[in-house]
Amino acid sequence: MGRRFTHDPTRAQGSEAAPPGPFAQDVHWAGERRSAIGVAFILLTVLFAMDAGFGELNVARGALWTGLAGLLLAVLHPPRVSVRPGLLITRGLLVTDTVRTDSLVSVRWSDGVAQRMVLRDTEGSQVEIDPTIMIRNPAMWHRLDADTRTSIRSGTLLGGVTALRQLAQRIDRETAHTVFKVSGLR
């Protein structure tokens, strides 16, 4: 499932250290995080207010509602995704997963309700990301695209060129749509 760190891999010493160079991260992450916290807080407030209004609020119910709001926060909290030369990092609430993007073995779409792109490297590490993160962050896509081209040239990327092409086409469509919208042509 990918390398898991309990510390920041960009500050690690030795072989796990991230390569130097510019990095790009999801610019929408902070807003999504605020939204997740806000929704959980609203749920907690509504549940407390309802119980207090009905005279049912006690320590046990308060703990139950707090736990429910915490669970909702854990489900809604977005992972923080960043890309640096040769490395894609996802930081969740508890774990950090990394994958070497300059030595990818496969890139594929996962099945399920929410579309995910699964990247796997030569070391066996794996990361799942929401492809819309790349669509919304051109700098991240540019860095990932450059590294996947390195994987293709070196011959390590054996499966997934089609998935990458589909993502590139989707990004191109979104970019063209945005350009037309901003210019008033659409």
C-alpha cells in the first residue's frame, strides 16, 4: 500500500528523503478541510441543540454526538496531496503515503463510486488520488506528467499509459473550457 510515514518525508534524512526541487500542492485543500470541519461542527451543534431543547442532553449522549461528529470529520477530511520531482505524497489524518513518480510501474483507474487513480512504483508503493486534484491544479499535473514521461522513457511504466492519456485529455478539455469561459466565447 505505499510507504507510510508518521513524519514529514520531505524532512527525512537518508534514502527516504525527497529529491530537491520545486513542489506543487493542492491549492484547494485548505478550503476543503475548512468545509469538512464546518460540516462536522454544524452537525455537533444541531445534535446538542436538539437534545438540550428536548431536555435529553446528558454526558453519554454528548459523548455519542461528539464521536459521531468526529467520525464525520474523519470521513470528510481530504488528504493533502503534493508533488515534487520524482515523488507524489498524500497525507491523510493518520498516515502519509508516497510513490516514486519517476519509476512508476502502473497507473490505473479504480472501480467504485468515487473515481480514483491508483499509481504504483517499482518499489511496490501505491497511492490512490482523486483525479480532479490534478485537473484543479495545473502545476501538480505538469510535475506528474513530466515524471510519468520519465517512467515511460525508462521502460518501467508498463500499464497505464491509456489512463494517463485519458486524464491529459480531460485536463485539456477543462483548460479549454476555462479559457473560453474567461474570454467570453462560451
